[in-house]
Amino acid sequence: MMHRALEALLNNEGALESFIEAELFRMDLSQEHLETALRELENFKATTLWGEIKATGEDLHTEVPFSLYLQEDHPLHACWAKEEERKLPLLLSGIIDLAYRGEEGWVIVDFKTDRIENEQDLCRLLDTYTPHVCAYACAWEELTGEKVVRRELYFLSGHRTYRV
């Protein structure tokens, strides 16, 4: 639900409270989550990342689906193919949460809602998600022909952005 709320915020859809209420209803979740979601959005709006996104103007894209057909010589193939599939082509699909053109070029952001209780959790999550955001950046470059200058993970838990 928070991904949809962030998407609405980023796309200036307005009436966020009504949007979130409708999403909660659609997902059969309690309306008690409304205040938490609104608080999370306010916390996000207090970040440096939000300030940079707002400064970019209109050159941003949210929830961008992609699919790449990867032959075995593609750099991403080895990262995603299982051992028994190393010689086979691979179809890599995903959704890029946010791509925006910053002052220096394209930035890819992957939003994460995982709870981070301690440094060990953070390290495990960074290890898990870094390949994903790197794949998203590679996909963006291949599909647009333009360079990605930064890849970031934003964790709602702790309201922190990590460059990867």
C-alpha cells in the first residue's frame, strides 16, 4: 500500500488522504493504517531525497515495468541465472519504483518497506536488494540509452536513503 501512496505523492495526484483510504479499502486493510501512512509520507517529504525529486520538475517516472531478454554473455545474466540455467537465455522482468533526472543525470530509487531493527537487518537487506536496484539501473540504461548516475534504496523504516 505504501508503494501506491508514494506513487500518488510523487505524481502529485492530490487528495492523498482519500487516495490512501480507497487503497486501504481495496486491499481490505483497516482504516487504522491511514494515520501511519500519512505520517510515513510526511517523513518522506522531510528527506533530502524528496527535496531533490521536487527540484527536478516533471522529469520523473514511477512504477516503470520492464523486461530484458538476457543472453548468457549479458552482464546481468550471471547475477540472476541459476547454476543449471547458465547456458540458457533469461527473461528478467521487474518494476522500477522511481526514475528521475537529477542535476547530474538519471537516478533510480527502489522503495523498501522492510522493518529494520538493527545493523544486522540493514546489512542483510542491503545485500538482498542491491542487485535488484543495480538491475533496474541497467534496464533503464538499456531501454532509454541514457546513463544512470545514481542507484538508491530508500527504507521507510528509519527514513534513510542508501546509495548502492
